Amino acid sequence: MSLRYRGADYEPCQTGFNYFEEVIGTYRGAVVTRRVATNAPNQHIDGLTYRGAKVK
């Protein structure tokens, strides 16, 4: 599937994530959980710029 954002075409990253649900508490009697990825790849790309300034 090809996607486009502001005129730039790109392909989405289709990696399979392994995750587990962690119970973080309760809110008004309901259990609140969050998904924690165990094998998430590093999302940082070297050489990014924003309005001419290099992003770390």
C-alpha cells in the first residue's frame, strides 16, 4: 500500500510487534491497561532537518 503526505509518497513500515498488556491501575472501578512493545525498532533517523535546523 502506497501512502502520500503533502505530496511525498512513502511506504508504511509493516513490522510485527510483540507486546504484552500491563495493568497500570484502576479508574472508577475499571481496570486500566497499556500495551508495551517488547521488540520495537529504533524510530530515529539520522540527518533529519526541521525548517533548516538539524534534529538530534
